[in-house]
Amino acid sequence: MVRLSGFDPPGGETDELLAEVGELVAELVTTAADRDVLGHDRGDELIGRLLDQRPGEAPAELTETLAQLRAVLATGVDNAAPGELAYIPGSGLLTSALGDLLAGVANRYTGMSGFTPAAVALEQGVLRWLTELFDLPERSQGLLLSGGSNANLTAIVTAREKHADGRADLATIYVGEHAHASVRKAARIAGVPGPQIRVCGSSDGARLDPECVRVAIKQDLAEGLRPAAIVGAAGTTNAGAIDPLDRLADLAAELDVWFHVDAAYGGFFQLTQRGRERLAGIERADSITLDPHKSLYLPFGTGALLVRERDDLAHAFAESGDYLRDHSEDLDTLPDFSAITPELTREWRGLRLWLPLQLHGVAAFERSLDATLDLAADAWRDLRADPAVEVIGEPDLSIVVFRVVGDDAAQDAAVRAINADGRVRLSTTVIDGRVAVRLAVLSHRTTRSTVEIALRLIHEAAAVAAG
Ligand SMILES: Cc1ncc(COP(=O)(O)O)c(C=O)c1O
């Protein structure tokens, strides 16, 4: 029976607290590979109880409190399980979660470099590793943010400040029809009027057509508008398709427009030889969105933005306040994150990226992502051989898109039947106006046997659809 006697619990209590929480953590990690993604109760009764729950005046007992967490974790979709092949899977790493724990307990302030310069240096070191991975110049700067949506927003605001002098009313943004919704949302939050968010079509049904962008920009320039950014995707959410990055970079350079690449899903395939070849041109971007909580397996809550010229960030975000006058900074060698992002106070976010990279080594991520590319390519070949399945395009990265024979309702029925098994989860999207099924391999826990289960279920569902 443990009830905490203070905010900083005395030694014995802290030991018991860590031991019990540690037991639950170990259970979650060691059972992860064998857990089903679906098939759990939604937890309606529990939801009702939790909604009515209020914290008590007195400390609650530890084991009973953790029992409530266990109950929550037994419900709903377990998207950390190996069979998660829907949307963009996010698996989560213990080492990163431990980095968070340490960062939270130490609670050092890293929004300005002068407080604990070494803590900022630790984060800056890992950010430099990122900018070097994408061959960005020395004056580039990386940022860790809460996710890809915030990274896209930070990029769009930076581009608007640079290319439209903050005149959001005149700014225009160019995105592909398959661009992630967060890009259009970012442009709206940045004040770009809806009709000035130009959505360009694809030349091949999947990849942004640079000619469409060129025509739109020329027309907007002629009308006195201020083209601010072209946004290319390095792996669309729908199909993992990579836009023609080199051609978009040429266009951006020719017309003096910011070139942003949304690599939230596909960015870390840059760690592999095949990924690097397929993402060629990304190194010419003015900014790149990455999502370590997708293709680097980190727990949700970590996005990243890389910006070619760090002064552009300062131009967009620097502000001052009288209450900050005591603060000294060391900007020649270390970034002041509060001056180059929308945030002032932030967690020591770098640790959640630094610790896993230190403890696993980069090669482990490279190998895992390489295996992911193989799994997707093999799944695509397997599905292509089934006459009851129509594959849509060949995967650029690790998302396989297909239809079973039949109409939209047949696709939905197939996914319902596949997901009812509980071991794997697929999702649907709309391609060229018709529903299609997606199989997205990205979790570090997804193995060949997981994909084989999914393929067996798909073939069965396709046979049913074919009658
Ligand atoms: C290509 C792309 N961009 C941006 C996002 C948004 O990222 P987040 O969910 O981390 O905000 C996603 C999410 O799936 C994505 O796939």
C-alpha cells in the first residue's frame, strides 16, 4: 500500500513508485510484439466512470491508481501493436519515453540557451545530425516541435514572412491535391485566404505536377499577389508517393519562392540507400518537415522542422519582453529556441530523440527502415499476382494501395472483414474519386509474419468480393 507523503516523495516511496510504474512499463514493452491491434472492448462502461471521476482531496493508493491505467490500456485500438497497418503507424520506443521521463524530472529550461547551455547543446547536436542527414548547409537549423502539423505551420509562417513580408492577405501557397490536410490548415492559420491556397493536380494521379504550379504562380504574379511557398510531399499520406522534388526545387529557385517539403511520413527513409535515392532533391528544400514519431518510431509528440537558413526563423519568430532582460544568450554556437519558434517554455524535447539514437545506434533504425521497404515491396508483388486485387501504382516507400474487385462498398466491406480478425488493421482512402484500401508498413514491430497475416486476410476478402 503506497500513498505518497509529499511532492518529492522520500527515498523509500520513490523507490516503490518507480518499481510499480516500472513493472507496468516492462509489461507494456515485453507484450507489445504479441498484442492484437483491434478486438478490444471500446470501454463504454469505463468511459462513463472516468468521465465522472474527480481527484480526491487525499492521495490515492498507487496500485489502485495504476489498475485504472491498466483498465484503460485494455480497451480501444492498440495502435502500438505490430498489426497496425492503417493510417501512418506510430509504434513508440521505451528509450525515448525514458528520455521524456528524465527530461521531465530534471525539468531544465531549454527555451533559451543561457540557462543550461549543455542541455541545449545536446539537443543541437542531434539536430545537426538531422540537418547533415539531409545535406543542408551549416547555416541551417533544426527544431523539435510537437508534430508534423506544427512543423508545417512553422514552415509556412516562415515562408510567409520571407516572401510576402507578412502580408498574409497577398500571400499564395501551392500544394498538391494529395498534400496532407495539415498543410492547408497551416496556410489558413497563417492567414492566407482560402482561395489563395492553390491546390494543383497530379501529372500521374499521384504526384504534384510542377507545370500546374508554374502556371498558377505566373498568373498570381501577374495579379500582384505574393507567391510564398511551394509545398512538395516526400511521401503522401494517401499512397506514400514522392512528388518530383528536383523539378519543384528548380521551379522554386527560378521564381524565387520558398520550397517546403513535407516529409512527415517519408523523411527518415533518408537513412536507407534506397530512400536516399528516391528522395533526391529534398536537400534543395528551404525547409523540411519530419516526424520522428512516425518513421523514427518515437512516441507521439515529436515533429521536426529543418530550415536551410536559420536567420529566416529569427525573422519570423524573434520577439522580446522586458521580463527577459536578465537572460544572457550564446547565439554564436547555440540556438535560442524561443526566438526561432512560436514557443517560449518547452520541455527538454531533445532528450526524447537523443537517448534512443545513443542507446540503439543509427544503424538499427537504418536496418529496420530498410526491412520495412522490403516488406511493402513484397506485399505489393504478392497482391499484384491476385486477379481479385487491383494494385494502384507501385509503392515509392512503404504504403501499398489497392482495391478488391467491386465498388466503393466492396472496399469498405473488405476492410471491415480484414479488421474483424483483430490482428491487423487497414484503412481506406479515396484515389481518383474511388475508395481504395491502404496497407501502410511503418512500425518497427511489424514483421514478415504480421504482413503475411494481412495478405492472407486480404486474399480471402478479395475472393469473397469476387464472388
Ligand atoms: C505527410 C504528412 N504530413 C503531415 C502530417 C501531420 O503530422 P502530425 O500528425 O504529426 O501533426 C501527417 C500525418 O499523418 C502526414 O502524413
